[in-house]
Amino acid sequence: MKGSERVRLVVVALVATVLAYFSLLAAPDVGVGAAGPLGVVSRDKWFHAAGYATLGLALAAAFRRRSAVGTAALAAGGAVAYGVSMELLQGPLSARTLDPLDATANAAGAVLAVACWWALGRRRSAASPFSRS
């Protein structure tokens, strides 16, 4: 394993650890106000989406040697599975609740970020003078 691969895997582990900490150990919603940007979705849902977007992008970077579609599917699927796992682990905790809307925000953030990563990669390769026509 090359050093750069190791670094990418360490980043994935760090992001996953931070998400686990805030999902399972930190006091719920500390410092989180009710209204989020645009006042439509609560702020905690934005935090969920951003956290799992970060995990999805870290996974995409870690697995980027595969095909672009395979990498995107693996990264989004892995981040969504991790987000659902964190919600399921919260169910039995007294200070937490299993919230399907949190799981939805996790999944939305991961899928949207990885889809943007994939689309930007396609656009970049299409604009390359070395791409096939």
C-alpha cells in the first residue's frame, strides 16, 4: 500500500470516528439552534448532511482507483450504510433516538456529494484533450 493510499484511508477513519463520536457520545444537539439555513430544514439536518457528504467524499478519494461509477457507488453506499448504522446504534441509547429523518439527511448528503464528485470527474475527463471521442 502506497503512502498516499494510507493517508486517504486514515482520513476515512478520522471522518468516521468524528461522526461516531457526535452520533453516539456527544451530548445531543449541543449548540444547535432549531432553524437552519433558509429556515426550511432544521440545522441539525444540515449538520448530518454535511458530515456524511464529507464521509462520502473521503470514501470516493480512498477508492478512486476503481471505475468512476464503481467508486461513486461504493462511496455513496458505504456512507449511507454507515449513516444508517449510526442511527440504529442510537436507538437503545437513553440520550438519543433513532430518527429516520436523520438517516435521510445522512443519505442525502452522502449521495449528493458523491454525485457531484462523479459529475465533476466526468466533466473534467470530457474536457481533457486526451479523452476519447
